[in-house]
Amino acid sequence: MLTRRSLLASAALTVLLATGAQAQDPLKVVASFSILGDLVHQIGGEHVALTTLVPADGDAHVFQPTPNDAQSVAAAQLVFVNGLDFEGWMDRLIEASGYKGPVVVASQGVDPIPFEGDEEEEGHGHAHGEHAEEGHGHAHGEHAEEGHGHAHEDHADEGHDHHGVDPHAWQSVPNAEIYVKNIAAALEQADPANAAAYKANAEAYEAKLKALDAEIRSAVAAFPEDHRTVVTSHDAFGYFAKTYGLNFVAPEGISTESEASAQDVAKLIDQIRAEHIPAVFMENVTDPRLLEQIASETGAKIGGTVYSDALSGPEGPAATYIDMMKNNIAMFSAALK
Ligand SMILES: [Zn+2]
């Protein structure tokens, strides 16, 4: 049977033979979630056969890999992860798959935001700090119970002492530029024959990211100074807040693993009323019901759906990283301007 991959491979072969280069199959690459998958696709192009584990609209915080996912990892030549403790299930999946190749942490080199300790300084509410603490302990406890691998047990042991980090670094475009540099470097090393193509793709894409960053900054500059706080489902926008100067509050912490407590929700409702926060935003990866309830109790309007931890499907408004960021800023602009 002639598969799509072999069609692509034979097309590549024709091109390579025509240019006198050595023919080869596309590099088999796995990316842990859809946003990272798009970045890898932008740089790898047709030289990469990409499998994305957590699909569009999927929640990586609570993802449960299937035997199919283990097969994809086993067959890979290169695996990309976000890191910053985003994919708690990844170590176990890699161990189960028997994969021994490189695991590239795309966020390597970003300045991580701690989620315990200095919430007050950064202007997040009190509820946020308490929530992060609770969520952290609980999540690690669960991992430890389920954990078959050593990595997770070690992690759980450290969990109660170390201060965790916010994993959602891609929500700041300058961080996405760091991801792109890491992705390009890893592809160049794994597949030197196509290094020039990866380098060129990365340069072209970085120019688009710079334009995107400027677009977001000018959109935020148009928001009134005292009208820059919005509500989302979980704390996925810390890096966006830090880079662009919006404030976000959320009933859930930096992971969706633990549900918001009634007390957290009550505090948030008080805060929305006291600060006249105008809008709450659904996230594509979380259940909308809690936010609908918060909106109806406070009179805040529902500002639409933002994409935090996953892209939309190909027909949706956030099918690529750049479209996702454009969609989100358009939603915030409509509510805050
Ligand atoms: Zn998240």
C-alpha cells in the first residue's frame, strides 16, 4: 500500500536526486502536545514526520497516554517536550516505550515563573497562592500513588519542598522564540543533511513571531490602565501577564488536575465584584460550567474562548500557534478596550 508518508518520501527523493543530495526518509519526531507540535512543524516542514501526543483541544495536565502513544514514542528518532513539569506522564511513557533517543526540552532557557512564594508581589490574588499550594501537594501525591517509574517517586519526594514553576511558558512570544531556537538546534543535530532548511525555516518563522509580539504589545497598549484584569479557568496566562502587562485571575491553579474549592470560587467572586472585572473567558481545554456560574453570579460577561494549553482543530480559530495568540488577543481586546 502506498501511504501518504511514502508519497511524501518519494516526492522528497525526486527533489533530493535532482539536487544531488542523498535521499532519506523524513525524521520521525514526537511532540508532546499540539502547540509544541505546530512549532516543530513550522521548523521541520516536510523533512519531519510528526506525531503529536495530546491532540487539539486536549488537556495535557490530565492526559493519559495509550499503547498507541507508546508505539509512536518507541518509533521516534527525536522527542520534544515542553518541560517545566507540564507533562507529568512523559517520563513513564518514555520508560514504558523503551525509547532511548534524545528528549528535547523546548522551554530550556526561558526564565521560569515560580508559582509559590511571590504571588503577592506579582499582583495575583491571595486565592491564587493558596490554591497553588493545595494543587501542588495533591497533584504530586496522586503521581506518587500511581507512579511505577523511579522518576515520579523521586519527583514526589522533592515535591513538598521545592517551589514549582508555571509550565505555560509558550504564552509569551519571546519564549516561543526560545522554543524555536531549541527545536531548530535539535533538528539540525539529528538530521544534519537538512540543517540548512531547518535554519532557514527558523529564521523565517522568528520574523513572524517578532511581528506577532509587536502586534500583541500594541493591542495591550490600547487597553485602559485600570481595565486590564480578566478571568480564565486556570492560571495558564502567567507568562502572558508578565510579558504583556495584563492581569489574570482564575478559580483553578496552574494545573487543571485539582478542582477549585468552594472557598476559592467565593473569593474570586468577591474579587470580580470589588475590582469590577469585566469579563471571564472560557478555555478550550476546560469545562465551561464553573465559569458560566461565576459569570452569572457576578454579572461579568463571557468574553469568548481562549486557547491556553492546546490548539483548536484545523477548522477552528487557533489551528496554529500564531493564530492561537491572535485569537486570544482579539478576545481580550474585545472585552477590555
Ligand atoms: Zn495549563
